[in-house]
Amino acid sequence: MSNNIFSIGLSGLQAAQWGMTTTSQNISNASTPGYDVESPVLAEANGQYTGSGYMGGGVSTATTQRAYSQYLTTQLNNAQATNSSLTANNTMASQLNNLVGSPTGGISAAITTYFTGLQSVSNNPSSLATRQTAISDAQSLADQINTAGQQYDSLRQSVNQQLSTTVTQINTYSTQIAQLNSQIQAASAQGQPPNQLMDQRDQVVSNLSQLVGVSVVQNSSGYSLFLGDGQPLVVANQSFQLAAVTSPSNPSETAIAYNGIAGSSSSTDYLPSTALTGGTLGGLTSFVSQTLDPAEAQLGAIATSFASQVNAQNSLGLTLSGTTGGNLFTVAGPTVYANKNNTGTETLSVTLTNPSAPPTDNYSLAFNGTNYTVTDTSTNTVVSSTTTAPTTVAGMTLTLSGAMTAGDSFTIQPTSGALNSFALATTSASAIAAASPALASATTSNTGTGKITAATVSSGYSLASTITLTYNSATGTLSGVPVGSSVSLNGGAATTNTTGSVAYTSGNSISINGVSFTISGTPANGDTFTIAPNTGGTSDGSNALAISNLVSNSVLSNGTATLTGAYANYVDNIGNAASTLQSASKTQTALVTQITSAQQSVSGVNLDEEASHLLQYQQLYQANSKVIQTANSLFQTLLGIFN
């Protein structure tokens, strides 16, 4: 009997010791990341049959169980993936927002300063000093636009470096999870779960989920992890590797490739953005496609439009030496990248249909063997899909030479290259074509109150000789219009003049063969007005004034925005994106905190509870020690009887 009591007490002593060991383990790992609180699972030992019934055999420790909730762990991993994505995206968007500054400062202020300088030139066109100031203002504008281009390049390089680092970490974690799967399976074969290895694996999965969104499937072989489009990262004891490589469609950017099983020589597949949702990797790729690329294209469109408008107007004037004006600025045309995986012989060249109002998005041209599809990659919408190669689409003229084969594609960036290429075409102050090639004047002997504005010209104007217009009060007309000339009144449609006269209405603009002017007031009968070719460019500044007035010319955003207005919209768009991301990031961080609290309430160590358990097991240990002491006393009594 005493022997049976002794064995029962010993089993209780071992159970108490195991409980204290487990409690000590919990307390020592209270701050260990990924540790799940453990507890011993006690079970009544098998009894021994006697004539008086089954006699108890004490207690046994069945296993040590960790407090683990797969549901809460999955929730937390998914929330962390989203949070890391928003954090990475928000960090980069905030950097970009800090760079662009005020909607009325920076490049916008430089544009305004340049046009203000040209107003000064229009008031004093013969002053070289005034002209040189305008050239200096132009150089300042070019410097600021170039600086913006360098900042975009720097941000893009930063993203590329972060993508490369992130992919390296993802591969490391994938390898660790595969190794842990193998170790856990081997250790579990002995009959007990290796809690420490399982905690390590869950922690690595948590770390991985912060880098890229994954789904986790648990089976007898361990954890299997899959990317958003179903590509496996881990299956049992095998890991699959990613690679950060130069994008085949845009050599300035980094793409994520899927290399297959680690150590294999399988072919490289480029992953679409849908496969890279969540985590730092997803946040960085989203920043590039949703914020960085569109913003660079929008600012490039402003630079392209500015150069085009100024150059076009300057070409309509006369320089200080009396020659026709040329370009004051240079800017690169659209950038076209042929996908490096193309197999056809085709080449693609692209020009802007109207550089003064260029597209503000980026595009791709792809061929699937039947259709040529042009997609706006900024909005991910198809803008054209035809069975023949497109020639004009989205404000661009496309010239395709050679034959595209199925799967071939091109990336088209209409204005992204404008920032780094923007420059002055000349630094000569005399190159500013301040004078109009047509001079309008009222005859000094006129007796009425009629006045005529300075003449402006449009592209393709014609003024071979002086036109003299004479007012006829009886008919209310101006005679002297060349018969057969193209005439437009007050911005209306142009018509061929057959009468040699036009109706006069005070304040209405008149255009004859592309030479425009306005007569107002009340001319007297016989008063005359002349429009004559300008033979010099030293005293007239009307074309410089026309250039300065471009500041209020609404040509961007489908004719609704001026240059400075478009820049304000550009800054506001970036600011709104950064603000939205910041708000979403704060909300998601709060959600992560909430889920973490719920998960830790199940799996985390509660030191108060562990202290209570420690006291409980201590009392259990002492009680079972007393049982053993009693059994020993009984045994000694029995021995004493025989002695």
C-alpha cells in the first residue's frame, strides 16, 4: 500500500514540477516576440484493478500545450500586411509631397516670374538689360524643372533599392519557413508537438506578412504560403524565390520576378501588381504606379506645354535683329520603351498631336495576335483596341514600323522625360521675338475716336503688303480688305472675302489672313487704319506681350487649366494622396493594435496569472511531498514490525 501511495505522490510531484517549469518558461519569455503561452495538460493515470475496484495510479502530464488561435493569427498577419503596405506607400508619398511644396511657389512662381519679365520686355523691347533679365528668369525656371526631375529620379532609385532589399528578406524568410516545416515534421514524429519550433515558424510568417501579403494553408506537411495570384512561396520543405530585376517594359524601374524553387534553373516570370498586394512590397509598387509615375507625367505635361506655347508664340514674332523668332526652350518628346521580351521586328515612334495640350498619363501598346490595344496605365483603362495598328490616339501620333508578334508591347511616356531634358534653346537676349511682324496703326489725320490695338498673328499668317482700311459711316463698314482673303470676325469661323469690306462693330476683333487686331470707338467717315509688315524689331513689344499673356491661356486639363492652375492641381493631387494615405495608415495601425490585443489575450503571457500558477504548483509540490513523506513513514513502520 505504501508503495502505491509513494508512486502516486511521486507522479503528483512530477506534475507539479512540470507545471512550475512551464510557468517559469512563460515568465522568462513574457517579452519574447512570437511566444505563445504554454500550459501543461494533466491527465489521470490508468488505475489498477483490485477486488475492491480500480485503484488510482496518480497523474500524468499528457503534453505541453501552447495557447494558439489560428483565426486571430491570420487576422493579425493580414492586418499587418495591409498596415505595412500603407506605411511604405505613405512614407514615399509624404517625401514627394514635401518636395513639391506650395501650389503657388516653386515652379509655379518661376513661371509667373518669367511671364512678368516678358511684360517688362514688351514695355521696353530695345533694352538688352531687360531682355537679359527675362533670359535669367528662364534659366531659373529650367533649373527648377530639372531639379524636380532629379528628385523624381532619386525617389525612383530609393524605391528600387527598397524593393531589392525587401525581396532579399522575403527569400530569407521563405527559406526559414521551409526549413522549420521540415524540422517540425521530424520532431513531431516523436509524438509531441515542438512548441518552440512552431512559435519560431509563426513569428517568421508574421515577419514575412509585413513584407508581402500571403495566404497560409496548414496541412500535414506544415505551412504552405501563396502570393496574391496563387504563386507558392513555400510548400512543405520547399521554398520558392523572388528576384528584383530591371523591368522589361521600363528600364528605369524595378520589377519583381518569380524564379521558382530555390536553386533551380526554371525560367523567370514577371509578377503582375495583383500578385504583390500587401506588405512593404505591395506598398512600394502601389506608390510607383499610383503616385510617382502619374505625378511625374503631370509635371512633365506642364513643362512640355510651357515650352510649346512659348516657342510657338515666339516663332510668330521678330527678334531684335528683325529675323523671325525661333525656339526659346527645348524639351524631349515622348519616351518609348520596347519590351525587352519582344520577338517581332517592330519599332515605334510617337509624337504629340498638340504639344501645347499634351496627355498627362502614361500608356502601353500591346498586340495579342489579333488586336492592337492601347491602355492608359495611369488609370488602367483601355483607350483603344483595333485590329489595325493605331495611328492617332490619346493626343499622340503613333508610327509603327515592322511587324509586331503576339505578346509584344511598348511603354509610352508622353511627357515623363520632359523634366530632365527641359532647357533653354538659346541664351541670347536678342532671340526674344518681342516684335510682331505686323504693325497696326491709326492715321494721325483721323478725326474720329476710333482706335486700333497692336496686331497679332497666328501660324500661317500672310501679310505681303500694307492693308489700308477706310471707314464708311454710311454703310458702317471698313473697306480695303483684300478680295479673296480669309476673314474672321470676333473669333467666328473664317470666310473668304468677296466684297472688299467688312462690317464694323466697335470692339469686335478682326482677322485678315491670320493677322488679328481690334478697332474700337467711333471713327469718322473716311478715317483710315493701316496694317503693315514690320521691318524691324527694336521698338515694338506686342509679341512679347502676347507671350506673357500665355500665363492666362487655358489649354491644359481639356482646356480648363492654365499653366499655373495645372501646377496647383498637380501639387494638390499629391497632397491629397499623401493625406489620404496618412489617414488610412493611422486607421490601419489602430486596427493592428486592436487585433494584437485580442491575439495576446489568448496567446500572450499574463504575469499575474503566471504568478498565481506558480503559487498553485508550489502548493501542489509541497502537498505531494507530504504524501511521499507519509508513504515513507508507513514504509518505515512496516519495516519496524518485522524488526
